[in-house]
Amino acid sequence: MIPDELSWRARAPLPLPRGRPRGRWSAALAVAAALGWAVTGTGARPGALIAGRIGGVRLLRAFAHPDLAPAFLRLVGRAVVETVQISLSGLLFAVVLAVPAAVPLADNVGGPSLLRTAARMYAAALRGVPDLIWALLFVATIGPGPGAGTLAIGLHGGGVLARLGAEQLEAVDPAPVEAIRLTGAGRFATAALAIVPQAAAGLTSLLLYQWECNIRTSTVLGFVGAGGIGQELASSLRLLRYADLSTLVMAVLALMLVAAVLSRLARRWAGAAA
């Protein structure tokens, strides 16, 4: 066999095993059937929007005439400030809860297996309960208000940040980590000197993203009495005050836009975005 033929055979792609296309078609049909079953079960059909067109038109007309009375705008401003306070306080509590678990969870830290198992269970327990359920529990415990929303966001966010923070720590360049270990440094020194500094930009981006999520979440939690602008939204919906609802929705959109711009600027300053 001549060398050119050998090189051609080496470059030639290996034949796919038989039965794989049939398996892919079966998987695609199974996914399509599952999606069709889900859509049918929820009743999410265009006809539902057509049937509710009268209420939709009434809502859109009210949205075109928001309530801009000075007294109501002051109420909206206080609700926006409270939402920001909930998001920042919840982020602080989440970081306090996440740091003790994120470092042991990272594989490159090399923590004891028992500690890693405990940290994994701890983080899973925090993020396994939805923040809405946490809010309901805290509203029943300490009463309605921003305190319940802050604690709910902090607990759920602590579990999320622990898991995602550990992944950021694991994604660093292993060469500096091994170099520090060769000097005889222990786990804590290796994490502090080689792992965390490399992951600082990614961790900063993660914290800023979590803050944006906290603002959105605090808006939803207000519907169960956890304070913030969501509580005003729920009140306007119950009373069918669509003009007030229009003003509140615009305030939420403006708040999210400002948060996104600030987060982008902070990422650039921290070197986490180009």
C-alpha cells in the first residue's frame, strides 16, 4: 500500500455505527411528543388570547394613560428604593452563606471528602427550595415586608452562588495552582493565593448577575407580601387600577435598565467584560 493511500485512509472519517440515525429520530420524536403533551396540558393556545381580547384591550388602553400624580410617583419611588435595598441586602446574605460552601465544593481546592459532601448538601438544600417558597415561609414567620424578601433571596441565592462560585474556582488555570502546591502551601493558602485571584473577574461577574436576578426576584416576591414594588403591583392588580399598574410596570422596566447598565460598567471596571 502506497504512503499516499495510507495517509488518505488515516484522514478518512470513521463510519458511523449503524442504528445511530434511527436512535436520533426516536429521540427527536420523543422530545416532540413531550413538548406537544406539555403545551396541550397547559392550554397555551392562540385562541386563549383571542378569547380574552376584551380584557387585553382594556389593559392596553389603561397602559397608554399611566398615573403620573405626584403623590403616587412618590409612592412608586419609595417602592423602587425598597426593591433595590432588598436586592442588595439579599446579595450580601447570599455571599455570606455561599463562601463557606463554594471553596470546599471546588475540586481543585482538594478539601476533605466529608467536608465536600456536607457543603454539597448544604448548597443543594438552600437552592432546592424556590425563593417564592422561602418568602412564603418568612412572611408567615416574621410578617410581611422587605425583611421576608431579603431573607428569602439570601437563602436561595446562597445556594446558587455556592454552586456557581465553585464552578468559577474550578475553571482557573491549573498551572499556578500546582506551582503554589509545590512550594508546600496548604489548601487554604493555595486557594487564597492561586485560585481565588484567578477567578476574581468571573466571581465579580457572577455577583453582578445575581444582583440583577435579585431585583427581578424581589419584584415577584412582593406579590406574596415580601415588600418592594411587587407588593404595589399586586395591590394595583387586585383593585383593577390599571393606570397605576402602567406606572409601576414602567418603573420596573426603568429599574432593570439602570441595573443592567450599572452591572455592565462594573464588569468592565473589574475586567470581567471586554
